[in-house]
Amino acid sequence: MFEWPTATPIELDSYPRRFWYEHFLTFEIPLVYRTIQIDVTELHAYVKHHKKRFAVTLGMILTRASNHVPEMRHRILDGHLVEYNKVIPSFTLLSQEKIFRLCKGVYTDSFVDDYEENVAIIDRAARDPDPNVGSPNQGQIFITNNPWNSFTSIQAPYTSKLASVPVFCIGKMYTNNERLIAPLGIQTHHSVVDGYHVGHFIHNMERHLQDPTMLERAFMSTFE
């Protein structure tokens, strides 16, 4: 069932990254862009065997990996630092008329339930616009899939209002040394996310890419 995440204020007096949080707020564009090449060989075999959609399944991995990094749930909301209890996926898709659309998905950390509901949400949004798109709730991550071309660098559109929402851009898969590779663009706000936190996210993601059956089990991050 669709449910918006809830935000809790973070007290800056006890926030260990306060200096860097305030420092990068002074930047005109305080974003960090990374594009990495991820090995999706096992994931591709998994979705093919289980007859699932590649982009949706990878989106669920990105969502779970983000939820297990607290800083990836931090947002700058109306000028205040907050932490969401969870983040949900916001998918891009093409409508039946080949028009770009957005839709808000679900996340309960139960892949079996979340996958089926997200597929239903995406299919419904392909026919009719998602009524949740205009909500100011920032408890989400943006996931866009571009299966038409690969890339080594990508930058998503910038708006200061939503700048602290992480953006993930999935590119066209290609083969390298008999492995299936896909580019993944990662965009984060440096006031709330450092390289260490992105490393934590990548660690969580790669564990699931190496063994996609982890989606079907409870997960605990072991990153240090």
C-alpha cells in the first residue's frame, strides 16, 4: 500500500557534520556527480529466470541500498535538515504515447510485495498520470532508466528545492570481458552526503548485485 515517508527534524547542535552541512549550503550548485560502471551479470540472469523486469528490480536494489544509509535519507526541507524514516522510489517511464512521466513507488523492504505493487503502479502511470507526482514530500529517490545509450558521465537537472534528493540514472547495458555492465549515474547533495556515505551505498548495492537473492531476505549492512 502506498505510504508517504515521514520526516523528523535533526538538531544541528548535535549533528556531527554541521560544519560541512552549513559550508556546502553556501555553494551555488552543491551537488556531487559520479558515474560508475556496475556489473549486472547476476542480476540480469536472476530477472530472466524469475521473469521480472530488470529496471524495476534494479530500482528496488537502489532503494534498499539507500534506505540502509541514514545520510541518504537526510533532506533539506524548507531550509531545515530532516531525516525521513524511509525513502521510496520515484520512477521515470514512458507513457503509451512515448511521453516522459514520473510515478511514486512503494518500499516496505519486502521485495515480493514491493515488486508487484511497483509494477502495477508503473503500468497504471503509463496509462494515466500519477496523482502523487506534485507532492512536496521529499522522502524519495529519483530513478531514471535510459536503455537507449550508455554513458561515462551524466548530470541530472538541478533545482535548489529538490537538490538534496539523490538521483540515480541507469544507462544501456553492454558487454565487457563476457560480463554484463551498466552505467549508473549517482547525484547527491554534499551538505548531507559525503564520499564515505556514497561508498556505503555502493557497498550495499554491490552485495545485492553479486547475489540478487538477497532481495528475498532480511538485510543488515556490514559496511565500516
